[in-house]
Amino acid sequence: MALQRDERLGRNLGFFPTFAIGTGTMIGAGIFVLPGIAAASAGPAAIFSFLLGGIISMATALSMSELATGMPRAGGDYYFISRTMGAAFGSVVGLGAWMALVFKGSFALVGLAEYLHILVPIPILLTAVGAGLLLLFINFRGAESSGSLQNGIVVGLFIILTIFIGRGMIVLDTENLSPFMPYGTASIFATTGLIFVSYLGISQLSAISEEVKNPSKNLPRAFIASVAAVTLLYVGVMLVINGLFPLEEVVEFDTPLVAAAQFMAGGTGRLLIILAGFFATVSTANAAIMSSSRFPFAMGRDNLLPEWIIDVHDEYETPYRAIVITGLAMILLLLLFEVEELAKMASTFNVMIFMFLNISVIVLRKKNQEWFKPTFKSPLFPLPQLIGIGGGLMLIPQFDALSLVFAGAVILVGLVWYKIYGAGKATPEYTILDILEDRPVPSIADARKKKVLVPVSDPETEKDLLRFADTMSDETVGLNVIKVPDQMGLRDARDAELSELDQDYQDRDEIFCEHAATVEHSERCLTVYDHSVSAAILEQTELENPDMIIMGWQREDRLRSVIGGITRQVLREAKTNIGVLKGHYPEELNKITVAYDGRENSVYGLYLARRLAEKTGAEIDILHVVSPDTPEVEINRIRQELDKVVNKPGEVSSEIDLEKLEGKVSYRIEKRFSVTDTVIENAEKADLTIVGDSIRRFKFSILGGRSNRIATHAKGDLLIVKRYKPFSRQTILASFKKMLRKKEKLKS
């Protein structure tokens, strides 16, 4: 027996280190830089802005806790959202989360420079750039004991700010808080959008979720405690500052905490707050660079970024390229934007990410995905999620044009990048439209038993369909339809034992019974009386909820192609995956050719080929056709994608024993002008050829033109596959037709 090896990650972060990471990245630059700016925007009512930001963050913290215990993987926000909404959303969120981190790092560098400027009058911009380069160098080389330093800074900040608030509550003058809302209610929401960057650090906890001990308890506690503690500190600091000075003085301070500390405790208080502000901003900026590799690593694993960007340095063992890109981007932003603009742009995408996280919990809860089993569930569901989403919707209109343009640009770049680089190879290979189904799509790892429905209509092809179904399923359901004339009632037909008069039915039933006696797994045969064979198949599909329907190919004449045959109607309206077998299922399956173009139907075809090969030992030949005019650069890109398809099938095939397929999957790239002719020619050389239906999600077609032509002219045995897409033009029209049929039945 071969030695089995497993690899696991050590979980060494307890509650307090996890709490320290969350609070340390939140308590940093925000509270030491923004109070004066926030007061200028909303007056003393800025206290409510920080409180509102805390409420939205607390609601989202509950969602993050559920997601993190259900998907404890590095990558945090990016991983959660991409697994719920697909790789396209992942591309946008990964880029947006990284950019938000970069903007917050730049913002922290400005704060660092402002506090250092109080002690040493060096130009702020020069200090910020110098500090950025120094932190970049330190992280490039690799810094040890950074976790202990982070814990020490957090403890020190809590002590200093708690003393600051306690002392301030004693000496503040409540008259300075009047008028409390000088700029109106709207200013509270606008200011919340400005200061929301202060809560960005909570994302750090989700990014390290796979490193936390006892995550079902420690992660939710750390999330909730971090947001609660930081919100109380923010509100307390804002109350003290606005209570110590009139508003016109507060807005003039570059560092109002320093002025307040000097007012309360003289030079000693001033020095302590300067040091606290300095270390807090250093911690925030350093955390931004240290965390810069989290998102690129996660995206690189999912084939959304080239491996080049996450290369690890041979000597320093750091992801140096990701660190350098992040550090230089932070420094460049210092030269382009003011501190308030940096805060707003970091906040804008942070708000959107929080909304996506709350939406993700709602989707996963409602759709009961088998792979999502959180050990912590958000209480009062879906109220916290609705608060998080509603709060985000209130804040987005408050951002200025520059911030909204930035967010729009990030979304556009992310989608374009996915289309150019990630489409067809990125993980996961499903989309939000697929996840909205009531059960996992077959391309996701699914441990439950597979069920295949076989509508049997022709005794000549029945054996082939049943044998093919047995290879693909744990349970085969044979569907035998007795077509009843419109002039006769269905119950009357059954009572009259109409089936005894149908010789074809008798033959089909006999074949099925003989076949069922030869197999080990579950076999069932349904007999259905109906006026319409296609309607019977569609109805039983909804009742049985199979993973796949397997039907025989029907060559339709010109008249039937106009009015629609049984196979065509089922292809159009069935809410499940479908395989149409033309010819025979070979007695011996040695070679399977898969016509592959990277689209979802051909990906599903390759998935089925792997399942067949695992059971039969067949070899898989992946055929990809390109035009002879295709540039060599594009061919090399396709070759790299096919290499990954062969060697790194990823999550989509985790239910298949890949060891059995080792060395049996290969690919070819043929340069031909006609894809159809190439597939037809190759079909004669294989035992079975699998072709993905060429229909696209929102194109109206009954069976894609290319796959239809291949099926019509190919001489070898052929399987056309179509993966069910719940939100497409066809399924929307099918639902409409079903509603009309129900109305007609009610009328009759």
C-alpha cells in the first residue's frame, strides 16, 4: 500500500493575538488623523458617524464570522466572495480589496509624517515617502517578531486612549457640544463615508482565519470584540475632543488629539499622544505592506494572477514582488492625492466589499450549499445582513465623484482582467447565476449520490442509454411514457391498461427489467401516462431532481424542426444537465475525445469524460481547434491554460480519484479554419466524442448550430452535453410557457 501524505497548516493564533490583529489595524491611523476632518464635516455629530460606522461594521463582523468558520481559508474577503459569486466577482473584489489596503497604507503614511512633524519639522511629504521606503525595505528583507510588536502596540494604545478618554470625560464642557448637528442630518452619513476607512482593518481577521486556534469560538469573539472595542474608543475620543474645544478651534487642528492631551496633561500628555499616534500610524502602514501578499497569493492560486507576482525570494523567503508593488503604489499615491481623498477612496470600495459579504451570507444560507458548513451562524439572520447592506446603500451616494470614479474604474479593470486573463481557467468555474440554484452544480465537489433520469423511447437505443447511465450514476431512473390520445382521459387510459396495447412499451419495459437484473446499484422504472411525452419528461425531471438527463439523438426532418420534437423541447426547458447520445455507447471505452473551447458546456463535458475514464480506464484526448491565423502568443497562452486543465483540474474534480487518471489525460491543438469539420473527422478515431452544446447563456437557440451540425454529420459515437443555466433566455421563456400551460389546465 502506498504511503499517504497529508499537509496541514498550524493553527497558533489564540483569541488575544487575533483580537490584536483586528484592533491594531483598525485603531491605527483613523482615530489619530481623522477627528479634525470629521468634525469639520459634521461638527460634534461626527460622534454619530463613528457610531454608525461601528454598527455597519458589527453587522458585517457577524457575517464575516459565519463565512470565516464556513470557509477558513487565506484570502479573506476575496475568498468568501469569489466562492459565493464566482471568479469574475473574485477578480473585482481581489483587486478592490488590495487597492483599498494600498490607499489606507498611503493614508497612514501621511498620518505618521504629521505626528513626526510635531517633534521634527521635516516636510510631511518627504517624511511620508521616506517612511514608506523604509517599511518597504524592512518587509522585503523579512521582519521577525512582528506579531509580538503588534500585540505590544495594541496594548499600549488601549492604555493611552483609555486614560485619554477617562480624563477627558471629567474636564469636558458640554456647552462645546452645542449646536450638536450644525450641518444637518445628511452630514452624518457623508462623514461616515469619510471615516469608514477606520474599520477597514477588520478584513485582516478574515484573511488569517485558517491560522486561528479553535476558530468556531475565537474568530467570532475576535471579530465582535475588535469592532466593539474600537467603536467605543472612536466615540469616546470624538466626544472628548468636541467637548474640550469649540468647533471653530477643533477644525483648525491638524492633530486634535495632541492639542487635547496637552490641554489635559501638559507636555507629558502631549508627548504620550504623539508617540501613540506615531506608533499607531506606523503599525497601520506596516500592516498594509505585510498583508499585501494575501490577496495576490489567493488570486494566484485561483489562476486570476500570474505566478510571477507571488514569487518568493530565495534568500529572504518573502513574497517580494507583491511587497514591492504594494509599497511603490502606496508611495505613488502620496504624490497624487490629499489625505482626505486617500481616506475616501479607501472607504468607497470597503463599503462595497462589506455589502458583498453580507449578500454572500444570505445567498449561502438560502441555497444550502453542502460545502458551506459554518460552525458559527449569525444570530437574528437576516437582520444583521440587511443592516450591513442597507447601511452601505446609504453611504455610497455620499461619496464624492472622484471616489465613485475610482470604484467604477476598479470594477471595470477587474472585469476586463478576468475576461482577458482568467475566463475559462480561473477557480471557481461557476458564477453567481449557478450558485443561485437549489443544489450545487455538478462541477462542484459533491459527495451525494448521483441520479440520472433516462427517458426510454426506442428499444434499439435503450440498452446503450442505460449502460451509459449506469457508468455515470449511483441511481438510474428509467422513464417509460405511455402517450395517451387527447380524446381519452389519463386515468381512463391507466384503468383501461392501455400499456398492454402498446407493443413498443412492452419491449422497452422488458429490456429495462433485464438490464436492472445485471447491475448492482439502484434502478427504478417510472411509467407515466400523459398526452405529451415531452411534458411528462419535464414534469418527472422536476419531481425526481436528477443530476442529469440522458436521451437518445433524434434526427428531425424539416417539418419537425419547425414545430419542435421531444428532444428539442426537453433541451430547451429541462432544469437540469442533459446528455444526448448519438449512436451507441461502446462495449469497450478506450479513448474519449473532448472537443474543448473553455466555455462552460465543454468544461462540463470534460468533467463527464473524467468520470467515465475513472470508471472505465479510458484515455482522454482534449481537442482544441484554433484558426491558422492565430498569433503564436495566443497559442502559447492557450497551451498554458490547457496545461493547467490537464495537470491542475482543481476543485471541480475533487470528487474524482485523480490518481486513476494520471498519465491518461492529454491535449492537442489543431490549426484549422473549421472547428465543425475538425471535430467530425476526429470523431471517427475515438470510441466516444463529447461535444459541449454551443449555445450561450443569453442567446436564443434550441440546440447550438455547431453542435447540431456535428451531431448530424459525425459518423462516430457522440455525446452532446449541455449544463443547466438557471438564468438564461431559454429558461425564462420555459418558465413563462409552463405558467401558460397551468392556466390552460385550470381553464379546462
